[in-house]
Amino acid sequence: MGSAGGVRWSRGIRPSAPGSRTTRLELFYDLVFVFAFLNVTTLTAASPNVGGLVRCLLVLALLWWCWTGFAAFGNVVRTDQGIVPVVGFATTAAAFVFALSIPQAFRDEPGGLNGPLVFAVCYLLVRASQVGIFGWVVRGDPQLRRRWLLLAVPALITTGLIISAALLPLRLFDVPIMISIYLALWLVAIAVEYGFGLALGGSGWTLVSAGHWAERHALIVLVALGESIISLGLGPGFISGLPLTWSVIAAAVMGVAVVAALWWAYFDTLALALEQRLHRTRDPATRRALARNTYTYLHLPLVAGTILFALGLKGLLDEAADPSTPAWGLPLPGFDLLVLHGGVALYLLALVALGWRGLGRPRWPTTVAVGLLVVLVPVAARLPELVALGLLSLLVLALTAVQTMADAPLRRQVREVALTEQLAAEADQTHWRGEHL
């Protein structure tokens, strides 16, 4: 047995360190969430209405909380050492079945297992494994063990509510009442998970590596942006047997332009600045609050906005590939317009919130762009879909350019620090390898 930070560690589990970064096994975990994000869009595409959108956001909220458990787990222990990979593989299997059951999360299809119940049980298994490994780690420290119990309570309550919703008799009430009860149980479950996270204030958790925490969240944003690229690939007609046309190519290029601009808006300066701010924050309580608010909570709308935009792209490209559609397409349906503009607006609002909460800096160009997105909705509703997408892409590209110019002093400073850190780390690694390998 070893010890670190007052905690006794078993030989099969190695503690993380302040300089730890993301492991390849954690990237393996994220492959499941690539599939899960695809299934979230599938769930919503099957019901393109407000109810379907609400269900999409509820599932995404639970999915995100599962992912944050993986991120917190990897910040405390080395996921690629000892027995942890075995535990990780078992948890990943449960997470994959959880993702597989997303399209049946709200309905039980005849001829198979109860979809909502499978979804609920898999969520229970994933959360139980995440909480359980923390319990194993802190078992020798009475104070930390009491804090661990505070983490276990919301997981048990949440899974109990979701399982209760899954077991509700279908004919107990009229269909509208049943749907309302079902959604209410889900909303309470999500409120419990997120509410406990806010109420505990990080008291049951220690941020070991700021670099790992920032990198993990940046990578999941990249995964979500990749979902938009995948939607571009799966939407066009050559997938469904329809011809590949100039309309499809134009839509694909404009879609990639929007995704690239969204990438730049986050990764070029803001992501680096947030990580550096987290490193500079020395007080443990302040650092935990910053990590929780800017990453656990405010990165969720980043991911949600990207997935909604991907959903809108999927529907748009399906229509663009249809030979019966006019060259510039038909006006976008209300739902597609909502998720397309709403997804980008939600992403940009999250960037504004991150700049304000994480850096204490307003992002006026981005704020103005969100307002323009809202104002342009009635205009875009009357335009052919390719013209509407072109207008959206021009707006986002212009925003990115203006915000980059507005951030010029901060950008030079942040990127210089990041490059200096990278060169120093590379020099240290080269020196170590030259002496030991």
C-alpha cells in the first residue's frame, strides 16, 4: 500500500499528479461518446418537434454527467495503470449499451427488452462504477469517506427516479399525462445531479491536474464538433442512393466553414486562456469552483449547441441531395431553422459566459452576433436553405474575424505563454529520453 495526500493507495491503483495529461485510454472512453452523440441526433431527428428537442436535451444532460464522471475519475487516478483499465473497459461496455439504448430511452419497442429500463440500468451501472472507484480510493480516510457518501447520494436518487419512470405502467393515465409524469421524473433526476454538484461546491472532490481537466474538456468539445462533420458526411445523397450534386457540395463546404469558425472561436485563444487561468489559481477552493463552473457546467451548452447545429445540418443536406428539390433548396422548416440557428447561438452564448466567468472579460462581438442570429431568423425562414446556410456561415466567419481582432492583445500573450510552455515541455522530454531511453 502507498499513500498520497493522506489517502492510502492500493498497488492496483496509482494516483494522478499535477502534471498529468489525458491518457490514450481516456480517448478510448470518448469513442463511446462519439457514438452517443450520434444517437442523440438520431433520437431527435425521429421526432422533429419541441417534444423531441426536450427529450434530446434531457438525454444529453445525463450523457454529459456520465462523461464528467469519467473526466473526474481520470483526474484523480492514472487510468492506464494497474487494475484501472479493466474497470474502465467494463464501465465502457455499460456506457456503450447506455448509448445504444438512447433511441429507446423514452419508449419501449415491442419484441425486445424494455428500452427505458435498459437505459436506466446502464446509467446506474456507469455511475455506480465511477462512484465506486472513488469509494475504493478514499476508503482509508474517514473524512474523505464522508465526502464520498455525499457524492453517492445524488447518483442513487437520480437512477432511482429514472428507473421509476421506466417502470411506470403505460396505461396508468392518459398518454399526455403519462408523458408529463415521465418528463417530470427526468427533470427532477437531472436537477438532483446538477443541483448537488452546485450545493456541494466541490467539497467532495480535489482537482489534481488543471492541465488534464482543461484538456479533457477541450477534447470533448472537439468530439462534438466532429459530430457536425460526421453529419455532413452521413447526410448527403450518396449515402442514401441519391446523386451527389453541386448543391450538396456547396452545403458541405459552408457547413465545414461554420464548424471551422466555431473551432477557432474556442480553441484559438479562449481554451488556452481558460487553462492558464486555472493553472494560476492557487487557492484549492477557488480552483475547484472555477473548474466546476467553467468546465463542468459551462462546457455543456458548448457541446449541446454543436449537436443541435449538427442536427440541423443533417436535415438540410438530406433535402439538398434530393433531385426533386430546387437548386438552392426550399425554405428551411421551422424546426431545422430553430436547431441550426439555435445551436450556433447556444454555442456562442456559452463562449460569452466562459469569457465572463473564466476570464472576467466581456466578448461584445460574440454577444452582438448572438443578437443578429435571433434577428435574422425571420429573414432566413423566407430564404432557400442553401442561401440561409450561406448567410449563417458568413455571419459566423465575420464574427470570428472581429472577435479575433478584439482579442489581439490577449491572443498574443496567451499564445506566447502556451508556445513557451510547449517548447519547455518538449525540451524536458527530449532531455529525459536522451538519458534514459
